[in-house]
Amino acid sequence: MNVERKNAKDDLRLYIPEVIGMLKREGKFPAMHVYACTLRSYEKFCAEERHPKNTTASLSMQEIFTPERLKEYEDWLAGQQSSPNTISTYMRTLQAVYNRWMSPGIEGYNPVLFKDVYTKVESRTKRALTAEQMEQLRNTDFSVLTLRQQQVLTYFLLMFMLRGMPFIDLAHLRKSDLRNRRITYRRHKTGKLMVVDVPPDAMRLLQKYRDKTDSEYLFPLLHGGLFMEEHHHRYQETLRHFNRELARLMKQLLPGVSVSSYTARHTWATLAYHSGVPVGLISQSLGHSSIRVTMTYLKPFDAEVIDRINKQVISLVKKSKKKKDGRFNMLYGTSLR
């Protein structure tokens, strides 16, 4: 829902809180956090660049939304050693603010305002495990682990075996979502309906470590009866705790390998990709909104595939040379020097 421009405030300090209020009413708490962080970042930029002694000066929307000013902010972020994805997040948030404040199609709207600033989304780090590493985790002797460690490893394996299910969706699964070895749920992020058959190995883990109380949730990760915002904060605490426990466990099981809750999802996508599964099917399996999002997952691994092909090509050349040298030796009884 757009904020009508005639009612909009021309000060970013007043306008973003208005948008945050809308997001709160819609229950979009992660987006609220991003908008708040963007405002704080831009305020810091202005305090350093334009108003070093007056941090309460207004942030005029007309001054902010110009190609020159946006570029200055991008350069400032780069100077703060911000990562490309952080820069992209802030720029895309400002772009969303601009599209709310100045609706596309109305007089004065600039459709290419953000074309010279960085708004791409790229995964620059390898966050997937190999098939051998996943098999090692699957064959872990659970009897040597504490109950909490068993639960953490189980959740990680289930996220992988349930088609790369994100942790937020696993944590929010209801007992009513499981029917006849099939889980039907809506993705927390996009609302897309997902239907996943539960493989036998996953079902065994699920039955052993599912919630045994009268809780509505399938796993003992969240609690019902909380207000929406309080529930979001509780989930964030659960996620942080899970990632800490997972990191400690992986130091024991896969020393030197960095693993987070998202590793299971990236691993599923990457192994499917390297197995020759079409990107369109991977996108559908993950519940992505578009193939473009899926390619963001897979892009870091294109170089690995190309490097492997390069080695194969070089190997063919070497074999060809050996074959040619062998024929020369057979004809002339000598070797090239």
C-alpha cells in the first residue's frame, strides 16, 4: 500500500517512521528493522557530510532523491567499509521509499533515478557443503551428542532433506501441516504455498524430535500466545541461539567449516544445480519468487563449474599430445626432445 504523495511528508525523518508504522500493522517486522537501519545510516551520513554540528536538521526528500546525492551516499557507505550487499540493501530501501513517496507514473517521477547506484543482490561467499560433508553429518553417531546437539543437527538435516526449507519455515511448522508423510505450508517470506513429501530418513528424525506437548508447533522451537511483534523478537532470539549452537557443533563435526542455518538451503540448491537439475525446477522447489533469486544462490558456484571444465579441456589437450607423441615414436623409434 502506497502512501499518497499529497499526504506525504517531505522529510525522511518523518516519512520513514510513517512507513514503519504501516509495516508494523502488516506484521512485516524484518522490513521494519531494515527501514529503521537505513534511516539511521542516512542520518549518520548527513551528520558527517552536511550537518556536522546539527544532527536534527531536516532531511529533505527533494534533496535526497537526486542522482548526485544518492551517489554521494553510496560513496560514503563504501568509505565506511560497508559490504556490497549492505550498500545494496540501503539503496534498495531508499528506492522503495522513493516509489512510495513519488508513485511511478505521476509527474516528476524519475524511473532511472537509481540506475547509477548499486542495487544488485549477490551472494559472494561460499555457503554450501559438499555431498561428502552432508553424508558425514548424516552418518553422525547421535549417541555421542547431547540431546540439544542432537536436536540442532536434526533441524539442520531436516532443512536439507525437506528441499532446503529455511529455518523460519521449519520453526513455524504446525502439527496440522503434516498429513500422511506430506507437509503443506506457506513460505513465511513470500506466502507461496509449498507441498513437500517427507523422505523416510527425514520422517524418522521428525518423529523422534518433534514436539511432544500440546503446542501447536511441530518442533519445540517457538511458543504460541504471543503478540505478533513479541513473537518476531522471540523468533530472532531462537534463530541466534540455533546458529550459535550449530557453529559450536560444527567445530566438532566439520572442523574449519563455517556453517549457519542457511547453509542447508544453499547446499540443497547447489547440489541440485551440480547434479544437472534445471534452474527452473530448483527455483520452484525452493519456493523462490523468480529464477533471478535462484541464480543469486547459484552464481558463486558458476566459477567452480567453469574451472572444472577448464581442467577437463586441458586434460584433453594433454591426452591428445601423448597420443600424437606415441604415434611418432612408433613410426620413428624415438621421442621428441
